[in-house]
Amino acid sequence: MSSLRMAANHNKACRFMSILQGAWKSLTVFQGILREDASFVVGHSRTSTATLSLLASPSSASNHLGEAFFCLPFSQPNLFSLQRDFAMVSVPVRLLSILQHASCEASHSLESGGQNSVRRSYVKASEKKALSVAMQNYLITKKGLPAVEAALIVKNAPTFVNKLMARAKEHGILQHKLPTTAGTGIDDEVLSKFQSKVDSFLESERVNEIEAYFETLGLADFSLLEETLASVQPKLLGENGLLATTEVLHSLGIPRKKLWRLYERDKKLLNLAAADLNASIQMLESLGVQKKAMPALVNACPLVFHMDLEQTMKKVLSYMEGVGIDKSFIGRLLQYNPQEVLRARETHFGEKIEVLLECGLSKEHVIRVLREFPQLLTLSLDHQVRPNIEFLQQLNLTPEQMSKVITGSPQILSYSVKKNMLPKIAYLESLGVLKENIGQILVKFTGIFGHSIEESMTPKVKFLESFGVERKNIGKILTQFPAILGYSIEENLAPKLKYLESIGMERGSLGRVITRSPSILGLSVEKNMKPKVAFFEKNGVKGRDLAKLFSMQPSVLGRAIDGSLSTKLKFLTSLGIEPRSIIMARALTACAAQSLNSLESKYQNLVTIGLSHEAVRKIVTQQPTVLHLSEEHLVEKINYLIQDVGFSMEEVAKCPPLLSYSLEQRIKPRHRVISWLKSNRLLEQKYPFSRVMSISEKIFEEKFVEPNPEAAALYKDLCIQRGI
């Protein structure tokens, strides 16, 4: 390159920089353009967007743009990026064409102080890149494609480009290196001839830019394209062109590489005008479809974009308005199951809603049912909805219960009464569930009819039996807690029972625990069981005592620590029981399953019948199990001790263990025998009443009953009367 031309290029570059600096006062931004590409500037500077917009206008800067870019050192990838950004602001095609040729000219680096730099695109580029640049020029100048789309086709349609490359080689279009002039690179005449040669070649080959364009949208099997083009003749340009349609779909968030699959599924989209597509999107938004849900919606049901939804759903929308449901709800339903919603116009939509309202559902519940089960819109009114509701009503469900069942499991309206519900009811009855309790089971576990007898119900029953639950008690358990049938054995039931075994509960006793309180199987190990164990261990209930507590009173596992258990702990502490002591452990064990109101009531009753507050505290401290007794039995026991045995209130307070003995099975029988022996002067010495009550049954009989046949007969009669 001559020094004269180098100087000229240098002057051009300086003039370009001067124009930009003077027009937009942003030299730093345009240094970014020179060093990187326009996408950097467009992405990071508001000034740059204004700059590119100004370049699109017939300003003095635009007049010098071509000259200036002849001396800018852009690499090929950056050139493509720059072209895309210019295309975004509608830079004239003439200028974009200048940009194409700019990369073919030798550039003078402003930063290197004027050192020679070999022209980039054609001299260093491979044959493929040389053809790519020429092809891109061809698509822009001959086919009228925007520069950004031309660049994307060349870059993202490798199969198309490779096919042309092979043909070009066959026709001798490409050589290993383009002819150059020593020391100066390729001149304009060589570039122009090469471009003309490529243009002629591409024209003769009848290059189908549609084929290349679809490849950029994800087309892989070109045999599918032939079938598509046989029925539809799409165009790239114009209002009905694919470029405009694709841009709208892509703006919704649908990846370009997935658009071919969409076009293939619904070929009508290929000839849909962008304006019509935008109108459909606005209609969907007016019906309540969120823009972020559009990609999933169009993927599930592309036809929503080329049908008049408001007209199609006119009857449905009219009825919804009549019952007070906003039309935007249709949009929410479309997001869940568009096919079912679109079919609703062919069904008894209004009558179904009326049936649901009549059987007890509120408008809000109807909306919830439709949202969770849009298939309701396509169910047969006479063969599914009405018969199923009538069947449920035969289970003696109240309107409130009917609403709960249908809202909780709307799929029940689609089940066959004969093939699904009746066989499962028969199975439950075979397990001991009473027929009159079926409705209540359904209310407690609305999804029960969705579980298979063979795959779900029977395995749960066998699992319970493996832990000692007797078959005769299965019906009782399922009546109280039918949700067991919906739990996973591996992920739910087994881990819970394994944990209970780990804290000392015997496997054989777990069957009795489940029978007594099946709801414990609904408790979480981490959120319920472990915190309760930690609470009781902290307050002295440990090891075997803890296992015994949960075995005898399994409902304790469901008590709230912050509410029920902590308030009882405060109550017992207020009575003088030392925290974390053995007595506190016994007291907690005795009253863990009772409510605070019950405990306070028992305490007050003891005071009411004549015991002082101090005496009551003493009784509770020494014999905390009295808190486990019912108020009726406690009062009856104290009255017997005072009126029949002859104790004073003070003596009762001094012997708290007496209150823990059974009145009918121990206190009364033994008192009668001792009284008879006393009246007949058959007692050799005086025995304290508390000692007589505390000895074991065997010792009592050996010492007081067996030596006296008449006493033995009396005791036997007393035991028979009380069922001992």
C-alpha cells in the first residue's frame, strides 16, 4: 500500500472520529465500537442507541460512514454483530453493503501508529468464510434480506452453507487463495469480480433462502421441509412474511431453535401476518393469559394464535359473565389445558356449572374446580357429571361436605360409578368399614377413589398387619384416618414406624398404638416426632418411660410444644413440682394427653370438696398420676374414703397413693373384706388402711382371704360383681 493511500486512510479515520466526537460528545463509547463491536455499545450505553439511530438518517455523518469504515479494524464476527445492531435501527442497505466491503479493504490501525494490517476477511479467511461473506452480500443485495437475518442464516445454517460449498467447489468458484497483488492485498476489482461470480452461481443454483432460514429455526430433517412447502408457500419478507412472524414469536420468549417444530405442527402459522399474530396475543392477554405463559400455551396449542377466541368462546364467556365469573378466568384455564377449554364451546358448559352450584359449591369453589380440573369442561353432563353427583348424594353428604369432596378431588366427577367407586366401597366394607361411614371417609380423604385397590390399598393394609395391627381393626383405623391409604410405604409410613422403634417402642406394641391413634401416621418425623422426644427428654422423661408414654398415650405426639405441652409444664411448675425432676417426668407423663382446662378444673374440684391449696399441691407433688383421673372418679373416690372408710380430709391428703387405686376393683373389695374381718374379730392385729391397699393382690389374698373361708367367699362374690 502506498504511503499516499495510507495517509488518506488515516485522514478518513481521523475525520470519522472527529465527526462522531463533535456530534455526540462520546469519544469513549465510539472507541468501544472500534475495539469491540456495536453490540457492546448498544447493550451498555443509551448514547450509542441514539448514535446508531442518527446514523440511519441522511446526516453528514452518514455520508462519511462508508469512507470511515474502510479503515476500521473489524474482525468478521464483530462485523456481523455490528451489522445486526445497525439493522435494528434501520441503517440503509446501501450503508450495510459498504460495511460488507469494508472488511475486504486494508485497514490502518489507529492504535498502532499507522502500521500495515493485512485485509481481514478474504485474505486470511478460509474458503468457507469467503463464500459466507459473498453469500451474505447476495442475500442482502439480491434477495432483500435484512443484514441481521442474512448474518444469522450464514452463521446458523451450516448444512445449507456446506451444501453450497460443495457445489461451489464442483463449479470451480472457489480457489485455495484469491489472487492478490504483492504487498497490497486484494484490490476492489478482484473483490467485485468474486462477488459477481458468486452472485451468478447462487442465481443459477436457485438458492432457496427459505431452506436456510428454517435451518436457523431448528430444522434438521430437510425431507420434512419438502412436505411442508408442498402444502404451504411461505414468504420471508413482507407483512405476511416469516421474518415478521418469527420476530413476534421470538419476542414472546420462544427460542429460535424451537420455532421450526412449532411451524411444523401448525402450518397455518407460516402464512399468518405479524399484525394478526399480535392481535391474537392481545386477545389472549385480555382473556387473562400472562405473557410469560405464552410460550407454553402456543407449544401446547398453536391454533390459539390463528382463531377468534372471543367469537369461538362466545357462549362460554356469556354464561360466565351471567354467573359473575370474569372472562379473564378463561385465560387462566387456557394456561392449564387449552385443548379442553376450546372444546368447552361444544359441551353443556353452563348446565355443568349450574349443577355444581346447586349441589353446594360456591362460585369461588367452582372457579377452583375449573382451575384444577379443566377437563370438567368436556365431561358428559348426562353420563358423568350428573350421575356421579347423584351417587355422592346417596352417601348422605351434606351440601358443605359435598362441596369439600368435589373441591378437594374434582376428578371424582370423571370416575365411573360402576367400575371405580362401587368396587372400592365394597373393598372397604370387606375390611370392616361400615357402609354408613363411607361418606365420612370420603370427606376426610377426598382422593380415596383415585387409589387402586391392587396397587395402593391392599399393600397399605398388609403393611399395617406386618406391624401387629389386627385385621378386625383395619376398618376402624381407616374410618378414623383414611389418608393412610394415600401415603407411600417407602417414603412415608415405614420411616415413621422405624423412628418409633428407634426410641424404644416395641414392634409388637406399634400395632396397638396405631389402632388406638392412627393419626400419628400423619405426623412428620422431623417436624413433630423428634421435637416431642426432645421436649420430654429435656424434662426427664427418657428411655423406657418415654416409649411407655407414647405407647399408652400416642396422641401426645400430636400436641403442640409451644402451646399445649409448654403451658402444662408451667402449670405443674406452679404447683411446686421441680422442673426436670423425676416427679415432673411422672407428672408430665400423667397429664400430657390432657388439656390445660381439664387439669385446672381437677385442681379446682379438689379445693372445692374441702382440700386446701397446700394439700392439693402436696397430693399432686407426691402422686402426680391423680391428674390423669377423671374429675368424676376422683370426687367419687374421695367421698368414699371419707364417708365409708372414715378418713378425714387431712388423712386423704397424707395418703395421695390411695387416690391412684381403682375404687371398684381395689378399694371397695378390700375395704369390705377388712371390715368383715374386723366385725368378726378375725384380725390378729391392726393394719393401716394405706398398707392394705398398697400390697399386691397375691399377698392380700394369702394374708386376709385364704385363712378365712367365709372371707374368701365374700371376696369372690365381690370380684364377680365387679367383673374381676
